[in-house]
Amino acid sequence: MTGRRPTIQRIDDPDEEGPDVRLAETRDVPRIAATLTVALADSRWTRWALPDDGRMQRLTRLNELDAGHRGVATGSAWVTEDVDAVAVWEPPAGTAPLPEDVADALRRELPYLAGPRAGVVAETGALIAAARPSEPHWWLAHLGVRPSSRRRGLAAAVLAPVIVRCDEEQTVAAAAVYSWANTRFLRGFGFEVALATRTSDDELPVWVVVRQPLPHR
């Protein structure tokens, strides 16, 4: 299924111009939530993880909390200037502790947002957590581009700050993805499949992908 190994892109070429990308700020949280919601509204994961009842409202709140507030609070969310593209990471453990108020909101609300799907979502999360790298790593938690802004290199642009940092600091990056198309996309940046499995209810495929840092030039 993996096919040919893709050519790994270097995205730190100073001669190659790209869109402006910046760290997200508190004022960006509503726009982050809106962008990720329209980007992921029809995804297989959304339909699997969230109940039909109020699905878009649930998804918006999930993105507001788990992407917007979490990413801003830990300084690990990058956006284009218009916030049409978003990448949110979890930084290596212990490097940017999550503020207690954000952690409390996540603990309290995430099970409610998943509703009757909360059990299988939590079980699948535990399977994924067990497959994450044992060493300190950056974890790509959210990536999305508004449909009207796709095919302009924006996803690569918002990924670049952490990928370049991982190469500079020789740090691993990892993610969990639920479609082969997204797996193939991340393989273009050096991620490799570390685990191919399925959700705990066997409804969706899951790939845990890991990126080893490229050697210093």
C-alpha cells in the first residue's frame, strides 16, 4: 500500500518564497476554529468521532478548545496572516505546560462533545498514545486549510516552522492520520508510517507517522 517512497521536500530553502506565517494569538482563536471546522466538516474522522446531533457546533467547539486555546496557550499554533491555514502542535512534554484553566476545560468538555462516541474515541486515543515515540517529540494535532485556499502551498507553509525547528534541534515529529491521502502528504515531508492500525471499533484506519530529523547540511 505504501508504494514508492516520495521525494522528501526541504521547506527551509531561503531562495523559495512562501506565504507569511506567524504564531497564533488569542485574537485568532475564533478564526482558527472556523477554519478547521470548514476544512474538516466532511472528513471521515469528524463523521466517526462526533454524533450527528449538533455535529458542526461540536466540531467548532472542539477546534476552539483543542486547537485554538491549547495551541495559543502553549505557543505551538501557526497560522497564515488571514488564518486560512492552521497547524497546531503539542510541543515536547515538559517544554510548554498547558495552563490549568485550559486543561480543565479540555477535561470537562471533550467527553461531552464526543457524546456517545466518547468511549471509542478515548479507547482509540489510548491506542495512538501507546504508539507515539518514546523520546521527546512534536505532535501534529491539527492541520487544516480552508477549501477556497487550497493548492497554494499553505499547508506546507504552516508546517514549516516546526519541521525546520525539528531539523535544527534534531527532534522527532509525529502525528496520527485517518486517511491514506493525508499519510501520503506527510510522507512528502519525511514522515514514515510507524503503525498502521484501526480505531478500537474497527471503523476507520489509523496511521501513526513519525518523522526523523534530516541531517544538518
